[in-house]
Amino acid sequence: MSNNVPTQNQVKVKKQLRTKNNMMFFIKRDFALYLMFFIPLCFLLVFYYAPMYGLIIAFKDYDVTRAFSESAWIGLDAFKEVFHSSDFYQVLRNTIVLNFLDLIVGFPTPIILAILLNEVRCKWFKKISQTIMYLPHFLSWIIIAGISYQLLSPSTGLMNILIRHLGGQSVPFLTEKWHWLATYNVIGVWQTAGWGTIIYLAAITGINSELYEAAGIDGAGRLKKIWHISLPGIRSTIIVMLIITLGRILGIGLERPYAIGNPIVREFSDVISTYVYRVGIQSLRFNIGTAVGLFQSIVGLILVLITDSIAKKFGEDGIL
């Protein structure tokens, strides 16, 4: 009997063979799933990783009439020009200010809405409210900008017409920089808050209902249930979303500031994305636009890493 006992080496060999066989077995068995995974993987490689080769434009005197290899190397000259430009620091300031205001006002709004919706007991009212809040997400910023101009225009806007009829003076919602700043922030919250509630509502539904029942037996009211059960239950989700939001503090889309902004408020509406569009594309200075975009991405990555490490120090899982 002792001669039939396998040695440790034989056990290792059997495990390796079993692992290889299992891998081929799983690939054959779940071929359709691996194929479905392969398609988005190819999408990422083609449209996200392959274009990274174009980052060398930031270090070359690139001309669209010549190939990458034929363009002359200029090193860090494009970055030096960007960092010595006063316009760059203005658009950098505007980008940080607009995103910071979105963070202060727009980040807690979907959390509050999700908690309020979770406390609503009337199902038909809850469904109607969710539908109304989700709809703005599906509107393009061009449509939203058209609606905002129709409502907030100084002379023909519906809001200012009502204000004048009530004896007041027209409010320059879109033509004075400070009013435009508040208008920009409110419109952004209106467009994104409803869609953001989906994530937090899903997190709240994952909380064990027995905790609420036990708290009710102990005499806890709704506010105490929210404070001691709902918010701690979605804390990890809030942390992850906060990390993602802080990572995008320098990232801002072109559509919103370009559609809502105008030359009168350019001091506040000109951001990194509009600067890249104006200097990099309209002026055909692709190396400048690429340098600004690369700087933006590197800073965003650093912010994500810093925020993630801080979250882990406080006992959260983070995203990395």
C-alpha cells in the first residue's frame, strides 16, 4: 500500500495537468462567453490603447500633410509654450472652479434624492418622480442649451418676461459671468442628478431590510434610520464615486461649456476642452492640443491614486 502513495512531485504534476485540462475544458464549454468578452476587449485595444501612439504628437512639430515619422522632434517645447501661456492658466482655473462647484453641489444631490426616493411609500408617485428625474440625462447639451436660452434670455426669455411682469428687472442669467456661473452649475445638476440616483438606489436596495425592522423596534425614526443605516450602508459606493469624481477634476466635456457659454462670459466659460478645440483643432496646432490633453490625463491619474490611497487609509476598499 505504501508504494501506491503518490509523491509530492507527482501531486504537483497532476495538479498542473488538471489545471491545463480544466482551462481548455472551460474555454470549450464557455466559448460563447469568451467570444463575447473578446469583442469588447478588441474595442478597448483599437479605440483606447492604439490611439495612445498619437501621444508622440505632443513631442513633435506635427503637420497633417506629413506622417508621424516624418515630423521633426521638438522635445518638450510644446509643454513649455503651454505653461508659459497666460490663457492656459485661465482655462485651468475655470476648469477647476466649474468642476469643484459641480462636486460641492452636484455630488451630494443624487445621494439625497436616492434616500428621499427610497423613503417614498407611494409606488406610482415614486415611478413618476424617477422618470421625470431621469429624462434630462437623455437630452443632448445642444437641446438643453436651446431650452436654457429660451427660458433665460435677457430680453425674450420666459423667466425674465415673468420677472418684468411682476415689476422686477431682467436678470442676466447668461450674459453676466457670475450669474452665468450659477446658471451653469444649476443646469448641470438638473441634467445629471436624476441619473446618478440609480447607482445609490441600487446600493440602498442591497441593505438588509432586517436592520430597518430592528431599528424600528428599538424606536428609531426615519431620520435615525437614514443616518445610522442607509448612509453607512452606501458609504463604500459614495467613496468609489467620490474617487472617480475627483479623478475628473481636470476633465471636462466640450459640449456643456461650449453650448451654454458665449463670448460675453468667456472669462469663466473657457475651459481646457474649449481651449484644446480652439488652439489644437481650429488653429491646427495639434502638438499644443495633445500636450494639454496629456497633462490633463496625468494629473487626473495622480488625483485618482491619491484619493484611492486616502480612502484605503480610512478602511475603504477603493477602486485599485
